[in-house]
Amino acid sequence: MSRPLEDLLFGTPSPRTRAATRAVSLLAAGALLALAAGVAWRFHSAGQLDARYWRFFAWPTTWSFLWRGLLGTMASAAMAAVIALALGLLLMLGRLAPVRLLRWPSVAAIEFLRGTPTLLLIYVCFLVLPQLGIKLSTYWMLTLPVSLSAAAVVAEVYRAGVLAVARGQSAAARSLGMSEAQVFFHIVFPQALRYIVPALVAQLVIVVKDTTFGYVVTYGELMQNAKVLIANYHALVPVYLVVALLYCAVNYALSAASQRLQRPLH
């Protein structure tokens, strides 16, 4: 990499560079606004923005129905997140274990769950397990596959954070007579959390999005309830726009919470 390019990418921007950045940002913002206006015009031309498609949003029953779906989404996502964080820690400990009997099954489980689509795991719980005599509620038919899929990714996030901690920290702790468990849980893991909080939050956002597969098992989450509204009022675009804003609000809340969590860790 040439020196001028290094200065451009990593150095303090010059007044000319700042002006060029502002110009490009304005052009990009203008292009996005033009695209949004074009999409809105197409919706208007198709009649999807007519008042009759929005009238039912003035009814309290509509928002009550969406609220119940949002609560279903959050209940499934919260439990899936708890399971994923706990199971991911166990899988990570197994993968880093010096004993092959623990390491190999953990590696196999992580790679299998990472490589298997969440939707396929849901179909296994929905179609295969009942034939084996294992009957789950619709809540667990959604929550369990989502949590298993997320746990494999969380395990790798944990492992990356642990490996990022300087080995001298562990050596110093052992020299003080601390056991391996004490070294990990009192020295290594707390420092690893400082590195991995953003990645964990990103995975939790994915968990929330994966709950939209609840339609497969007819679990009453937000997207499933949205489909009911669309079927009753034929308001495809308005309902999906409102639901998209609700998902954005939830994910923004997760991001804001992660920023608050990072402050004491640093």
C-alpha cells in the first residue's frame, strides 16, 4: 500500500478530503431520498397508500393485536437469547478443553449448528420430533431451533474474545496460585466480554429476526399476527411498513442497551 493511500485511509483528513467526504455523503443521501420517493410513488400509483388501507390502524384492537404479537416475539427471542448465551459458553469451554473427548463433540456440534439453516431446524421440531413421540408447543418449536442456531455462533464469538486476551494475564494469575477455573472466570472471561459485546448484540438482533419463522409453526409472534391483518384487510404494504418500524424500534433498543453496557466494561 502506497503512503498517500495510507494517509487517505488512516491519517487525519485534510480540508480537501473532508469537503470531498461531505459531497459524497450529500450525494448518497440524495440518492437514498430519491429512491425512497420513487418507492413511495409506486406504492401510491398502485393504491397501497389509500386511506382505506390505513383506517384500521386507528382502531385500538389493531394495536392490541400487534402488541400481543410483539410480546410473543420478545418472549421467544428473550428465552432463545438466554439459552444461546448459556449453551454457547458451554460449547466454547468444550472447544477449548485440552481433553479430546470434550473438544471433538463440541467442535462437531458447533459446526453442525452453524451449517444448518434455522428454518430446517424448525421443520425438524415441527415435523420430525412428533413422529418420534416428542411433542413440543409452538413456542418451543420456534424458540429451541433459534437458540440452538444462535448458540453455535455465540460459542465462536466467545472463543474469539477469549483468544484475544493476552496470555500473560493467565500466566500471571496462575503464578498467584489461582486454579484454571478461577483464571478463566475471574481474569480471562471478564476481559473477553469487553471485546465481544458488539458481536453478541449483533447476534441478539439476528435472534429477534429469526423469530419471524414463527409462521411455520403458527406461533403468535409479530410477523404471524401481521399476516392475519393482511389477510383480513388486504393492506400488504401498510402492515409491513408498520411491522418493519416495530422491528427497527426493538433492534434500536438493543443497540442502545449494548452501548450502556459497554461503558462500565471499559
